Amino acid sequence: MLKMYENSTEAIFFFTSEGSTISMNPAAENIMDDHVLEQLKKGAENALCNVCRGYTSESDLTTCKDCYFTSSNHEDFTSFQVFLETVGKGIVPYAATFHVIDAEKGTRVFILRDLSMQFETQNKLQQNKMMKNVIKAQENERKRISRELHDSVAQELLSAVVDLRALKYMTNDTEVLKKTSESTATLIRLMDDIRNLSVELRPSALDDFGLEAAFRSHFKRVEESFGLTIDFKSTVKQTRYENEVETVLYRICQEAVLNAIKYAQVETIQVHLFEEGDSLQLNVKDEGAGFIVGDHPMGTGLGLYGMNERAELVLGNVTIDSEIGKGTTVHLRVPLDEKREVAK
């Protein structure tokens, strides 16, 4: 028992009924400031109050109301959460127990287990859930706007074009016909812009036909717009994957290709979509200008940050290999369904 007391990673204190310290183990001493430790070793009453920042009750995250040290109902504090100011770590949350072990003498034991790692894990989980909800909401809103542009605005413009074309059968006025022709051409260009914007917001091919179809459609538009070649190769075994996975792969590929267009100064970009082992993988490669990984990238750097953020949401990871003058490769790996379900 003595060895367990001395070697325990949990901080253990023994107090008198008046709040004076009887003993504490090395783990308890290690988290105390020298001044507070000195007060505790001297047996000063309520010395722990110098580092205690309150416990968690049913109504407050931190409170000193009905303090565990002074409460007469010890059963309320057989398991609770408390915050202490520690050496080197600042304010740390602990799982605590505080109860009487000798009713006759009033001896009480205070045991603390550091919850920092659990809190960090919970915070990461909450952040991921929040980010998933935000991205899901963004994609749903993009889908709604995309459909609205395609099914409503574009159709209204098409009706206007048909009406304008019908005017040539209703008048022989040369000026009117010329103006009508110009307006028709303007509306047609506007329709093309709206359709392109609709696809960029959320390609219907991604929802209706999956990744390969969405990639081919996107790359065709990119080639037409920027005059370069995208060498796309797909060896995937499935035609469809989880909606969340497809969205992440499409958006990361979209960003990687856009970065290559803006910064790599190349005429060809290679994109490879494939399965390997228990994962779905994507390579976007160019043999362009390259950059020093870890250095300040051109642009805001938010695109690279967004890639990693999206990949984490599906338990995936993005790695970027680049060298000045030799090009850049963006590699994305996402676990397939079975592994993802186990990880969840």
C-alpha cells in the first residue's frame, strides 16, 4: 500500500477535519507551487484554497459554493470535478474524490486524477462534430443555390431568350432586330456563366453519378477555361462511396488542381484516383515550380489548411511533397467504410 501511495500517478492528500495537511504523496507535491507546498507541509489550514479554482456543480462549471472542504454532506463529493492551479500547466481539470476515511478522528483523503488528456480529446471531438456540421450545412446550402440557379434562374433566362428570338418574326425594324440580337447574345453568355457557377457551387454529377463523373466534368471545364491538360486516371473498384467521402475528395482535388493552375506554371496536371488496401486514395501531381514544404506558401495558405481540415473529418490525411523546380504532389488517403465505422 505504501509503494502504491508513493508511486501513484494520482495526487493523494490526507487532511485533518480542520483542513490541515497530514500527508501527501510525490504526485501531489509535483503539481504544487513551492509557496503552497510549504504551507501544506506546515499544516496550514485551508492551504489548498490558494490553488483551488473551484469545482463543477450541477449549475456551474466552477464554483466555491458548498465547498467540498466545508460541506457536511460528504457523499456529494465521492466523485466530482475540480480545477487546480498547477506548476507549469496552469489551471488543470481533475477528477476528484474527497471523503472521510476515519470518522472518529475526522481524517479525510483527497485524490486527484488529471483529466487534461480527456478534455483535449473531448474538445477535439466537439470541434470535429462542429466542423462536420458546418461543412455539411455549407454543402447543403451550395446544393440548394446550385439547383435554384440551374432550375429557376437559368430557365427564366432561357424563356427570355426565346421571347427575344420570337421578335424577329414580329418586326422588320433593323435597329430593333440588331438590339434584340445583341441582348440575346448577352443573355446566352449570362446563362453559360450561371450554369458554370451552378456547377462550381455543387456539381449535380457528384450527387447523381459519383466521383469519376464529377471529376471528368470538372476537368473538362478546367481544360476549356485555362487551356491546359489534366491527365485523369481512375482505377477505383466502386462507382459510389459515402456522400461525405465523395464531397471531401472532390473539394480537396478541386483545391489542389486550382493551386497547381495558379502557382505551378505547368501545361499538364496528373490526377490519379485509386483504391489501395483498405483506403481510397487520390494523387494530384504537377512537374511545375514547386515550393518548400513548411515554408510560407504563396497565397493565403488557407487552401492547404482547408484540405487538412476536410480530410480529418473523414479520418483521412493529406500529405504534400514538393521541391523547388521539380513540382508538387498532393496525396490524400481516406479509410474505406469498414475501417471508418470501427474508428467512429
